[in-house]
Amino acid sequence: MKAIRILGLSLLAATALLSCRKEETQLPSVGDLVVYPGNGRAKVEFSAPDGAVAGKVFYNNGAFAEFQVDPSVATQSVIVEGLREGAQIIRVLTWDAQKRASDPKGVPVTIYGKSYADGLSARLLLHQRVLSKYSAEYEFEESKDGEVEIRLYYVGLDGQDKTATLRSNQTVLTVEDIDLDLPYSFASVYKPVPECIDEFVTARIDARSAAMKNFDKMIWEAEAASGTGHAVSCLIDNQVGTYWQAASADLPVSATIDMQQEKIFQTVIINQARETGGGCFARRFRVEGSSDGEAWQDLLSGTLKANAYRQEFRLEEERRARYIRVTITEGMDASRPVQLAEIDLVNDINSSGENGDEMPKLVNKRVPFEADGSDRFPAVGVGRFQQVTGWNHNDAAYISCDTGSNNMMCIWSANDWGCSSVDNGKVWQTLTLLAGSYSFTLSVSNMATPGGSEAYAVVAPGGTPPDLAAVKAGTSGAFAVERIDKTPSTDYVLKFDLDQETRLSLGYVYSTYNFMTLSGGTIPWSEVYFTAFDLVMN
């Protein structure tokens, strides 16, 4: 028993001795470790333990950079290059002259690079104001996240390259010694975090072109150059509910817009007046441009549709002008003075305004029509007869799509097969349209059973088409009606005019009959097939 006790004490003593030796051979870890991120690199700062002469910085899951400790400074600083972008742990260890090493110490850091830089863009230059021959004022939008300044690069009056800066909390930069006849550009400078050791500078943007591609419609001015009427300022007030009206029905009549400085544009957008019942719509027009208000160049001639929706006209190439003159040479009604609601210009970057509405469109309007997946009459094939999606159906309109005929829309029944005749079926879409002139077109592919149905294409006010009996009697109040009775490959075009914003139902109403009886027992079904529907402005 005594021998065992002596052995146990010896083991404890040996363990203690080994622990002491380990402490003697192990350096302390570095202190005050901080890593400052950069563009694919980082600055690593720390205090080295006493006696440390060199060390390593580990990064990228195993790569390392070696360094020598400078004993003359309290804080060591190491720049590590070639770091991958994203989050990682940077670790540092040191050793002394006897090769005793410290335990690595690490801190997390996010490194920035190409992915971050690719997501940056220069701040938008709203406009440039020339103050004198050698001075200009540049107004920018509010700064973006991470932006620290804008740099304007220019040539000074002494012929030297210069840089002016605009801090992130500023929006207006004034330059007093710029040679405006020479190129000048700007870029935004970013730092993802304040402690980042590198700047990220966006590609330079030509400041002159940038200013010319940004519109400040609030400073535009308009006057009626001929045929003076009232409220010509309504052409540029960003309100399609107001309008400029010529003084009389005499044409041509024109209005001139001064944008205060040259602008670059390639598209002209015109909105006709909404509240006039369409009688004062303009028809033929031309647009001219000028840099000085005296010498004019033709930019565009065109025809407006009789419609209150926005209408776009693209020029063959980009054009520059300070002044725009719009001349109406023909109106829809020669006895009434023309009106226009709004004018806008567009280039590849900006628009002077988002005025006016796009005309609503029919949905699911051509073959192959999208069907709803139902199985309306499995006796002739599972899933063959369904209903088209996006269209309204009353209860009588049980079937409207034939998947066995290339997903065409159809009117169909077969009494002797168990699919009964239809009485007053209705299939339609509901839209609200502005004042204007329109055409609703139905394209019929096939009607193998003339006389097997009575069908009418209909455009009517309200959310539901009128009954077939009222359509046939002419008492439905519909805006347009066409009997569907011609085949094959026939387009039925329903033209109609609206003098105010109106909610409409567009589609067809129909009844089918037992064609087995009508055909003397030769054809059991009644059918009409449609391939397309369309709604356009006139």
C-alpha cells in the first residue's frame, strides 16, 4: 500500500513538471487584434507578445502571410493581399527566437471585392446650371448607402486637371473655374463600412451628357407660339386631367416648350385630353427642336389616335434640343379647337414624366387558349371540353374551350350525345376604357354547322353583356354588335366610340340548337370556333 502511494505522488509531480515546461515554451496570444477590411485585402493590427520576433497571418482557409515583428512600435500592422470576397476568420500567431509559438488568435471580418463593386452606381445628376462662361452648378439626387462623396473631374482655367468633391450629405456642387468647352465627368466614391481601408470608385460618367439626359420638368416653360388659347402651361404640369386648348378651330396651331437647357431624347410621349368627349382630339402633328429658339429642325411627324391613352413616338436617333415646338396640323373634328393634355420626353435613362395610362389589354386572347383544367363533357374524351381562364361565363355557357382542337375557344353542344343546347350563353371580359375610338375584333376559324347557333359579338356598357333576345331586337343598348354567321376564317370587327371613361363588357352571346334534327340526322353537334380576340385604339 505504501509503494502505491509513493507512485501516485511521483505521477502528480511529473504532471506538474510537464505543465510548467509547457507554460515556459508557449508564447501568449497576440493582443488587441483588429482587422480592417478592404478591396480583396485587409490591414491587420495587433500587439505582439514580449519576445516575439515573427509570425503568420492565416486567411482563406489555410493560406498565410509571414511578417517580422517590429520591436520599436507597440502596434504591429500587416497588409494581407489576395483575400477572397465575403466573410471569413483572420488568425494571427507569433513565435520568438527559440521558436516558441503562440496560440492563433482570430477575429471575423467581411472582405469586399468585385461583387460589391458591381452593385454600385454613380449618384444621379439631376441637372446642370451654367452660371457663367467658367462656372456651373451641379445638382445631384440624395446620396446612396455607403457613398462618401462625389468627385467631379474637369480641366481648370489654367489647363490643369482638377477634382472637386461633394460630400455624401450634400446635393449641390458649384465649380468656379471649369472650362465648359472641354470634357468633364463625375463618379461616386463608396466605402462599405467606415473602417474600410479602400475606396470603391464607380465608372466615370460624362457630366455634360448626364445632365442632358435628366429632366427637371418643374422649371420648364411653355407658351402658345401661334393660335394662342388658354392654359398652355397645362401641357407640362404633369397632370393628364388638365389640357391646353387652341383659341379657335383654325389650324395649324403650335406651342413651344423651353426646357432651360439642352436635353437629349429619343421618344416623344403625347397624351390627348380626357374630358372633352373626343371631339377635340388632335390628329396630325409635327415636332421640331431648336438649341436657340430661332433655328428649328424637324424631329417627328405623325398621326395621333383618337384616344386618351398615352401615345409614344420614337425618333430614328437621339436628338438634342433646348426648345421643343409641337404643331397640330389637323384635328379629328375640323369645327372644334384641338386640345392636348401633356407632353413628355424620354431617353435611354430617364423620362420627363410618367404621365398617362397604358390601354388595358384583353387576357388569354388567342390560340392556344389557356383552359381551366375542368372536364365539362367527358363522354367525348376526358378533359377535352373545358372553360377558358380569364373570361367570365354565365351558367348557360357551360363549355368554351376544346383542347382537342388546338385549345381553340368554342361554342359547342350536342343534344343527342348528352350535351344539351345552350340558351342565352355569355362569354366576356370586363374592362374600363377612357374616351376614344376603338376596335374589338373576333377571329372565327370554323363554323361547320351554320344554322346550328345564333351568336353575336357584343361591346356593351356595364359589367355583363346583354341578353341575346335584346341584342337580336336591337334594344340592348350595346355600343357595337355583329352577327357571327360567316365561315371560314372570318374577322368580325366591332368599332365603337366612347365620349367618357366607361366600364364595358366585350365578348359574345349565343344560343345553340339541336343540329342533329336540323341536319336531318347527319351532324350531331353545333359549333363555332374562335382563334383570336383583339382590342386596339383607332
